[in-house]
Amino acid sequence: SFIHTRSEQLYTEALEHIVGGVNSPSRSFKAVGGGAPVFMKRAQGAYFYDVDDNRYIDYLCAYGPIITGHAHPHITSAITRAAENGTLYGAPTELEIILARKLKAAIPSLDKVRFVNSGTEAVMTTIRVARAYTGRNKIIKFAGCYHGHSDLVLVAAGSGPSTLGIPDSAGIPPSIAQEVITVPFNDLDGLKQALERWGDEIAAVMVEPIVGNFGMVMPAPGFLEGLCKMTRDAGALVIYDEVITGFRFHYGLAQTYDVFPDKAAIEPDLTALGKIIGGGLPIGAYGGRKEIMEQVAPLGPAYQAGTMAGNPISISSGIACLEVLEQPGVYETMDALAATLAGAIKESADRHGVPLTVNRIRGSFSTHFCSHPVTNYDEAQDTDGEQFARFFRLMLEQGICLAPSKYEAWFLTTAHTEADIAETIEAAEIAFKAMAR
Ligand code: PMP
């Protein structure tokens, strides 16, 4: 078993100075029995090394952005080169055009784009733009979808807050909360009712087109088509939050993914991006139809700005990351490794009588401790958090790092190897055996 002496010391120290000892609540181990989270020292490829020199195979992948493995040489050298040319100008660069072009080439719904610093900012601004464009105030979102920590979307906000038992954050005025209507994911009837009731007040329907925040959950056949049609019929805009799903399953977004036969029928008006498009550095982006995006200053009346926005280091890192992902076979390899891993985990759990539902989409999958399917947030909540916590600890102590939340997915990278997968399968076998006892 691993020794965590230094992590425990640092956690005690961190608690004195940093609220909860962590700079994002999802990093806390509160939901998996508490105590010190593992403090990391460095990461390389598929591996993390903690301050006690334990090595872990990383499936957390920083909650999504790390898809080429840590410290990928192509990205690292792009970052270094950028830093040597100055870190921030407060003036435009050609780099921003290069990344914008790359995004547009992969995403037909993006006529115009704007770079920001986080997924939260990207989502927050899509809502402002939709309100400016429609002259309406309310939005509809889906229970369990997380769209960052801005006021409006923290209602019924899924994995992060729910893991810590606060599905609806304090500090949000009722006047703001009442501008959000929540509907269960995959429930077109629920959406229809909400649109009928509040139709002419709805500025936008916001959705993760493939959910990454209560496990990996596909939209039911026809769900996105129905959502887009009903939303437009009500005069509202469709906003896709593709902060997790962007460039995660293939070189493109969920909205351009081959599993959806009629792409025109599911095309959104606005899209929020983040995570992978920054190659591990802070970034966000939003974009969409020209006439909607032209609501944004300096062209239009909707204001959005950022001192750090489009900074040359994040942009260079993002360009380099997409260059790695453009290489042939990259996604196929992650897909194949994840299929082996997810299949073996399910088989091992079954053999030991541990109820487990595995949802896999290409190189990402979720493991819910339950025997029912997980297609919406209620089903994801109705899973065994204590079993997950045991599994999480048993894996951690064998050098396998997962997110400390029963809702989060496992992510593979281009750096994971067959040997890593074999090691992980062995660890899972030992974990399920212990849990069956
Ligand atoms: N949208 C989705 C779908 C996300 O998963 C997240 C982050 N997990 C966000 C928005 C917020 O992004 P950020 O943490 O960069 O603000």
C-alpha cells in the first residue's frame, strides 16, 4: 500500500491557507471518505507522480483537457516558444486566427468565434448573447448537466456540486434562479411542457449534447433532433455546451460526430468550448451563427471582454494539441484501448457480483455502481456512492488515479499503452474481489 505522508502534511498546511485545501472543490476527497487528496508533483505521458513519489496511471486527465498525455513534447515546445516571445500583449495575434480557423474547419456551425479563459466564461457568454439576440430572459437546462459556476447554470448542476451534496449553490438570488427551468435529460415531453408553459420567455435551451457530467450519457435517438426543432419553433436558440465533448471522441464535436445521422437536424445556434482546445492551459471559446455572434462588442450591444483572453500561450498550446489530434489513428487507438479496459472492468465486476453499469463512448467511459441503465441524472444519482468510494480507494492504492466522484468519467489519452490497460485491469480485478468479500 502507498504511503501518503507528504500529501497529508501538505494538506494540513493547505487547509490553513486555501479554502478546503483545494482550488476547485471537485479535487477534495470529501465524497470518497475524506482526508488528504493526493498532492501531485509532476506528470509525464499517462502517469502522475505524487509528492511521496508514488506513480499513478492517470484516468482523471484533469477532468478532460489532457488528451495527448501529460507534457506532450509537441505541446511543451509550443508553450515554451510562445513564452519566450512574451506571455501577454493585450493586442491581437496571428495565432488566434490559426486556432479560430482550425475550430471552424472542424465545426460547420461556427461562423464566428471568440476566445475566453474557461468553460464557465464561454457558457456564461453564450447565455448573454442568446438573451441579447432574442430579447428574452429565461433558459432551459437539463438536470445534472454542469455548465460551469456562473449563477444561472448552477441550478441542478450535476457532478461537482452534487458530489459535495450541494446541487443548488447558495449565494444565487432567487430572482436569478427563477430564470432557469430544469428538465430531465432525454425527456422530450418534459421539454415540450416547459416550452409550452414559458415558450415566449425562453432565450435558449442549453444542453451537453452528449453528457459528460453524470457519467457518459448518449442522447436517446431523436432527442437532439426533437430538442432543436421544438426550441426553434418556440423562437429560442439552441446552445450546446461542448466543453467536455469537444475533440473528445473524434476530431470534431458531438454535433459533428458520426453516430448522429442527420447533422443538419442537430446543429446548434451557439456552442461553448473549453478544455481540450487549450491543450491543458486555461481556455474557453464560444461561437456560432454570424448574425448571432455579431451581437457581441465591438460589433454589437452584448459586452464580453478579457485581459487574458486569447493569450498566446494558451492559444499556442491549443493549436499544438489539435495538431497532435489531427494525426491519423489517434482516436481509433484510444477507442480500442478503452473498449478493452471498459469491457474487462465490466466482466470483472459481473464475475464478482458487484453491480456495475458501464457507459462507454470511444475513449471515455463511466462506471456507475448500480444494476440499472444510466440515461439521466436521477439514474446516475441512484447509484452506490459508498461502493464507488471503496473502489476509488482500492484503485488509488494500486496506482490507478480516478476522479474522486461517482459521477465522473474515465478518460484515456494518446499516451496510455496496452501495458497500462493490462495493469489497470489487474488492479480492478483485485478491487472487485475485495469488494465482493
Ligand atoms: N461545461 C462543461 C460541460 C464542463 O464539463 C465544465 C467543466 N467541467 C464547464 C462547462 C466549466 O468549465 P471550466 O471549469 O473551464 O470553467
